Amino acid sequence: MDNFLIQVTGKKRVVLFSPRDAQYLYLSGTKSEVLNIDNPDLAKYPLFSKARRYECSLEAGDVLFIPALWFHNVISEEFGVGVNIFWKHLPSECYDKTDTYGNKDPIAASRAAQILDRALKTLAELPEEYRDFYARQMVLHIQDKAYSKNFE
């Protein structure tokens, strides 16, 4: 969800990455495998260097808007208190009603991921050469039908 990070006391450094850079972040679920973003292991994560960083420092009284889907890394530079305020901006039926804190993907995204997992399991029944061919066709189909032309 969209949220405000309000720094009440202390200092934090925040690094943000656009959702458009997800392909460079080595995601495992909703988290990046790159733990040290300031000194990443580029032998292990070579594409990480292509991710564009947006960085700021927050001090007491500062407020940062973090848009939905933006990846962020927060480092406390000194003891402090921060408060996050999240809000739902999609229609309420898009959200899992058991998701009090907005940590889950919208329902349609979760369903799509489950369908994709089933499709990949089905492709696994094919020999490698066929699996590769049909998986590449699926990727092209997804790019054609789901990628927005507005963000290129």
C-alpha cells in the first residue's frame, strides 16, 4: 500500500527502488536477496548495479511518501522512533480481508501467481528443450498483454 514514513525522533537513511527495477533486485518473494545494498556482491548479483537508487535521509519531523510497490531499505543511523501510516487506494474487494497491515498482495495478484505456479508445474512435464520454448512463448505473451506501455 501507499504509506507515509514519519520520523518522530532520530535519523534514518532510506533507499527506494522503483517497481520497474524489480528484475534487477533478485527477489525472493517480496524481499531482495541483496542484503548489503551499499556494497553488493556483484559477482553473485551482477544485475543489481542496473537498479536505480533513490536515497534520502530522514530527521525528526520529516515525512516520506513511499508509493505502493516501491522497494525500500531503511537504515537507522541513530536511535529513533518512526511511524508508518498505510492506506488502501484500490477498491476494498481487491484486498484480502484478513490482511490488517496491508502486507499481502492484492487478491488478483495472488491468484495470478498461483495460476503461474500451476502452469510452470505443467511445463515441467515436458523435456527441457520444449519447456524452454513454451516458457519463452509465455513470457512474450505476458509482456505483450500485461506490461504497460506507459512506463517504458
